[in-house]
Amino acid sequence: MLQFQSSLLALAADFTGTYAPYQAIRVEPLPGGGLVVASTNKGHIAFVGHDPKGIGDEARTLLPTPDLVRAAKGIKTAERYITIDGATAQVTTRRKTTSQTAEFQVADATSAFPPLAAVMSAAVERWSVTPRTTETAGRYDAALLEKTIRAAAGAGASIVLSAFDGGPLRLQLEDIEAVILLMPQTAEPVPSVPQWLCRYTQLEPQETR
């Protein structure tokens, strides 16, 4: 059985791939507490989320249906969590005075999940030990960042991202001579690598069936 914030499953679904083994979402207990939810689309982009209150006694590599993903999306007006037991997934929306549960079928992938934790281990090590070249990081408005990325994606196949000392985030396009600057809301200390992410990189790869 697994139980965790359903929004993590919905977010992970945005970063899956088209073909095996990348269509799946990996959910597993994390040493030290909580659950991790991970996905990747062939290594071009990856998602790793952590629910410190998540509970579970098994690891699963899941193929959620579109209906389940839609139901799992987070909302601001209520607490929403998912419980997966066998082939059944229940999404519960809990408000102040009422709660509602929707039930879905969920299947396990037949292919082993990619060794994402091992790959991320090198990145976490570098983030942890490389001398910092900046003392502050910018905090950016998520809606403006999404708008900026969408606009840049519509104008070219790829973009270059760079930022400096809590300053503007620069997006430079490849196909046309254009630069987009996203101004930060605030400049803040560069955040440390989360301890749960360090623990995730120590997980053993899933064995091939």
C-alpha cells in the first residue's frame, strides 16, 4: 500500500515519455521517512517529488490512466491524497466539513524503471561540493516563468537559461536573435540540496523482471 499527496503523481505525469520504460511513474519509500515520486522522459527532463508524510510498504512502477492523473491534480481549497493498494487507486479530496473519494484502476509497468536515482547522484554531489559562484538566487513568479518558457518554445527548438546573483533569468533563443529577461521577485540565499534528495540518490535501481 502507498499513500501520498496526489499532486505529486499528477506533476510526475507531465514528465513521462512515450515509450517503455519512460511512460511509468516510480513511487517508493525513502530511507529516513516519506515517499518519493519520480519520472523522466528518456533523460531530457526528470521529476522527483517528496512527500514527507507519505507512507508505504512497497515500491511500485505505475502506469496511471489519464482519468487518474486528472483527478490527482492538486487544488488550493482542499487536501487531496492518493491511496494505491493492488490494482486500485483512490483519490480522496478532504475539505473542512466534507470528503469525497474517487476510485480508479492502476497497472504496473512491465519494464524496470530507469536508474534515475543513480544518475542524479552525480548531480547532487556536484551541487553539494562545487564552490558557489553566486551567493544569492532569484525567486521568480511561476506564472510569468511558464509564460516565458511557452513563448520561447514557440519561437525555437531550444533555449539557453542563465541567471546571476539574484538577478534576471536570461532566456536566449537559438533560432532567432532574441533574449527574454525574467526579473526576480526577490534575491535569496542559494538553497541547500534537500536531504531527502540526497537519500533518494542512494536507492537501489529496480531489478528487471
